Amino acid sequence: MSSLIEISTHNSIAEIGQADWDACACPEDAQGRPVDPFTTYRFLQALEESGSVGGRSGWQPRYLRAVQNGQVIAVAPLYAKSHSQGEYMFDHNWAQAYENAGGNYYPKHQIAVPFTPATGRRFLTREGFDIVGMSALIQGAVQIAADNEVSSIHTTFCTEAEALAGAEMGLMPRIGQQFHWVNEGYETFDGFLNSLSSRKRKNIRKERAAAQSFGGEIVMLTGDQIQPAHWDYFWQFYQDTGARKWGSPYLTRAFFDLAQERLRDDILLALAIRDGVPVAGALNFIGRDTLYGRYWGCTEHHDCLHFELCYYTAIDYAIAHGLTRVEAGAQGEHKLARGYLPHTTHSLHWFGDAGFREAIARYLKAERNAIDHEIEVLTSYGPFRKANIEEQP
């Protein structure tokens, strides 16, 4: 007979502790780089300590912990949300419908990495406790939501395996799509270009040449190559982009100071520097197999510099370091022409109200069919040359 599992919530990740959290989130970190840099203790704690979550952010930490026989067997990044910003899997229509029916959609519970549309495990289990740990976390999350009359639980950008397992446990799966670049064993950037149609290949070469003519140099920095002064410039870039996209930036200035202190080995910073001054930059996080593009910004506009810093330098880095994938963030059909193809993303959802749950289930079925079709169509318009067409490089 198995021992009982105790589920608890915590307002600070420090209450769980780094050793127990990372034993569930990234046990492979002891042998090298973690698979997912975003669920590490150091990343989530930096969000919390910097004030990017908590306070008036609308992301209130309620980290889940599952304990059996005195051992932490599973954890999850759970947040109480008072809005739907910073999620990148949109439920604004659901919120409006729920409140039009007389309910209170907020607060809702979100199992996610804040402001991070990158696929990764969300039910973080210690090795050997995959099934029992995930089951305990889901049952605990549902019970906590029901006890507190929370409208819903949303687990976003989970893995496909979690989506399948969660569906078997009674959660509702949802799909979306993002554009990812996949490394097909390319040894050089030219090797990648040779897999494209002639027209797309020529266009990328023109874009790279245009970007390189901005009057300075492009550098890629990681680890100790990144200096505190670089964040002063990148903060300007981030504020400009955040103001235009979201109204106000999600991350605080203090987050980048903590990134310099604790996360710089997880970061690839691509900067365009002219006359000794950075004028544009792209921030990436490095996983064991994947490079994750996160933020871009500039103080000067130069033709194609966005494409160079965000997409092409990322491919350069991935090829040079044997990474299998580049995830370039949410949305952006312009990525298709640059070698980034549509890929399915996954989420899981629970609603306490049975009637609303049935309505959402019908919606998700129709949405899935539409997204499956969209991915098929977009893939057919991809830049890669057809196998039966012989072209000269």
C-alpha cells in the first residue's frame, strides 16, 4: 500500500528550497546544462525576487509541492492570476463569456512560467515519480481550486506527453502553434541554406548582407562575456519593445541585474554594436538541446537587423553548438520564410462549472481542427525545396 501524498502551496519558492525544487525540475543540471532553463529554481526565484511576479503584477506565486514519506516528489510553478496577460495562449474570450454568464473568471490559477511561451515540463517530478507525482499535482491543484472557488486552472506550454497524460486524468487539452527551426544535422549555415528553395535562399543572403551593413559589428555573448553594462543597453531595448507590444514591460529592471548575477551562463545575448555602443539586441536562453529566443529591441532602426539578431544568429549558434532546435517565441508568420516551420504547442485546462466546461470542450474540438489545418497549410508554404526538384545552390 502506497503512502499518502501531502500537497501544499507556497507563496515563495524559497519555502521549498533549491535542492528539492531542482531535484524535480532539472536533475540533469548536476551533469551539465538543464533541459529547460525556465523551470530552474534560479530563474523562477529571479522573477520573484525582482518583483516581476508578486505584488501588483497579477502573478501571485502559489507553488505546488507534493511530499511522500518526507521526500519532495513533485513541484509545479502555480500562480494565482488576476488577468490574462503574459501567457501567450489567449483566453480573453473565455473570460468575457464566463463573466457575461454571471461568474468571476478571476482569480484563476495558472501552471506556467510567467511571460515565457516556451514548451517544457510543467508537472516537475523527481526521477522515478513521473506518474504518481503528476497525478498528485493535478489532483491537488483541482482540489485547491475547488475549495477556494477558483474558476479554472490553465497549464500552458506543457509537453505533448503531459498533455496526453493530463487528458487521461480529466483535463481538457488545447493546441496552438509556434514557429521553430529544426537542425537537420547541418554543419554550417550554408548547409541549411542549401536545403531551401533558390528564391528563399537568395532572399536570406540579401537580408544578412543588409543587416551586416548597418555600420558596426554583431557579437554573441554568453557567460562571463556578458558584462553589467550590457544590461543597461538591453533594458532600453526591452522597454521600447514592451511599451509597443504590451503597454508596459513584464520584467523589472532588477530582473536583469539578477540575470547577470545568476543566469548569465543560461543566456546568449546577441548585440549589434556601432561606434562602441549597442544599438540593438536579442536575448536568448540556452537549454540542453534548444535555444529559446525571448526578447528583442533597438534604439536605432536598420534594415533586416531584427531578422539577423533574432533568427539567423540563433541558427548560427545552434549549428555551432549542436543544438537540435530554435524556438523563436510566440506568433510571427514572417518566420516561415526564414526556415522556421509551424509546430504544435500544448496546454491543459480545468473548469469548475460543468456547463462552462462542456461549452469549452466543444470550442476546443473546433479550434483543434482549425489549427491542424492551419499548420498543414503553412507547412506547405515553407521555404524548403521539394525533394523531387533539383536546384543549384
